[in-house]
Amino acid sequence: MYTKGEWRRFGGMVDGYGIVSSSGEVIIEQQALSGLENEANAHLIAAAPDMYEALYHLTKAKHHQGITFWTKRGEQALSKAESKGG
């Protein structure tokens, strides 16, 4: 099982990146080695719970019930992973 709740990226290219849960629990820390790639990895990891939730509900949607809502959530999760929002 994974740590529930919103995950957020913290840090920067000089000191490295990490992921923290909404309760303040540090999930992962990574020292900066290649800058932009580490930042992209941090965004992707932070979006993992959002992507899991959207994918889970999309696979469970019956007869198009909830498809629009969960498609939107999936788009938001992808945007977060691509560091365009979140």
C-alpha cells in the first residue's frame, strides 16, 4: 500500500528534490545529480497517487457513468506529472 493523500514536490536544482505527503511525511528525497531530469522525476512521482486514482476509477466506470469526471481527473494528474500544474 502507498501513502494516501496529496503528494507534493519540494526542493530545487541545487539541493535536490523530494516528495512529501499532505501529512508532512517525507516519501522520498533525491540529491540533485542532473537537475532538470530530477525535477521531472519529482513531478512524476508526486503525481503518482492522482494518476492511480484516475486510472482506477476509469477502469471501474460502468456504462460511461463518471467517465467525464475521471477523464478530467486523469488530465489533471498528467498535467501535474508534466509540471504544468501542481
